[in-house]
Amino acid sequence: MSIVAFQGERGAYSEEAIRQQFGPDITTLPCRAFEDIFEAVEKGQADYGAVPIENSAAGSINKSFDLLLERDLRVSGEILLRVRHNLLTIPGNAGAIREVRSHFQALAQCEGFLNRFGYTAVPWYDTAGSAKDLAAQPAEGVGVIAGKLAAEVYGLEIVHEGIEDMRHNYTRFFVVGKGEAERTPTSKTSLVFAVPNTPGSLYHALGEFAEREINLTKLESRPRRNRPWHYVFYLDFDGHWQDANAAEAILRLLNRAVFVKLLGSYPAAPPLNNESTVAQSELLQI
């Protein structure tokens, strides 16, 4: 059975994403830092790693993008996880909660709920970590914000489910490994490139995809760490790099770019359901 590495404590949202992708019986390997995920796969301690790339509310996770550029692992899968925050506490303590611990981003994403109940927000190093620490050192009057898996792992009671202010809260993950993913009709491709610092260079580079009617699903710039005030561009598009039009576009891009690194082609995650649309329509009715 495969082993999949992730960053964080057991019960983290990353581990939820892995179970969603590989099934509940998958073996997981917690890692301290994002670098440790890549190292675990490179050394054979894990077959794959699950790396968060971006969140629909908080934006891109820059560390992940930097590591994809610096390391040699390939993107072999994509996961879209619906992030559902829950209020957890030690069993029997639900009515006594006064303060709530969690990662600062989770606290911010549940600010309306916390204010409505008058809870004091206390930043913690990690969502699942706050659950782990509370289970290890039970404290009356303390709750945490984490996922259902954390409640299961650490034996905590779920007091309220789905307490996030924004229902359309998703995190996108890449599955990274050493091999190539299977080619599918719904493949996506990710690559990173840099162009000369001249007028129109980016325009003409992107034009190679437009001319071949290739749909770009993401384009983002990041500073080059070894060259101040120079930038690289991360690009996702629909299709596999071996498709005739995609292969031609990449070949033409190589002639226009300073460098191109193909991160991988992989099966696209299933499309989102209409949950975010429903949430927006509910807001309009309020």
C-alpha cells in the first residue's frame, strides 16, 4: 500500500485531502515542514506527497510553489478539498467554552461565528495541533477549531459543524511523486517559465497557447529567489503535455522563454459542486 506524506499533525486538513483522494485506509506520514514532504518522497520514505497550493479564501501558498521549482518531483494529481471548520472540545465541556484556539487563518475564517458566541480567539500553531494539545492537556472552558478527522483522531466532541463564514472555502492540493501520471481525457498540465525582460515577451509567450485554443486555468507570478526583481510565471492549462496542440505550444514557448520547467500533467480534480453558488444565493436572500 502507498504511503503519502503531508505537513502537519495527524488529523490535519491535508490528511483529510489524502483520504479523499486515496481512500480511508491509506497510510500517511506526518512531516514537520513542506521541505520534509519532498525529502520523504525523494528518499523513498513515502510514495507521494500532498502539498497545498492555494486556498480560495487565503490565496496561494508561496512556499509550495518555490519548492516545486527547486525540487525535481512531478505533479501526478490534484485534490480540491472543501474545508469545513468545526468547534471541538473535550467531551462534556461544550457548555463551558470561553476561549477557542486554532491557527490564525482558521480563526479569521470563523470570525463571525466566534463573535456571535462571544468566544475569545487564541492563535495556535496549527488547527490539528490545537486539537492534539487540548486532548493531551484537557482544559475546561477551551475549544478548538479543526476538522472532523481531528475530532476522530484525538477523541474530541464536535460542538458545532461548518462554522466557517464562507461556505465556498476550498484548498487545492498537488500530489507529487517521482513518476508520470496516467494520461486521461480530463488531464491538466502545470509548468513554470521565465521570459526575457523585454516589452511584449510575456504577451507573445502566452499567445502561443491562445493561438492553439488552449485554455489557461491559472497564471501567477513569483519573484525569482536568485535574481532580485525578476519573476517566474506558474501556469496551468487544460490538456496533457503530449496532446498535439499542447506539445507544439510548449515547443514554441521554449523558443521565447529564458527557461521552462514542466511540473507535470495529471488528472484534474472533479469539478466543484454548486455548493458555493447555493451559498451565494443564500447571502443574497438575507
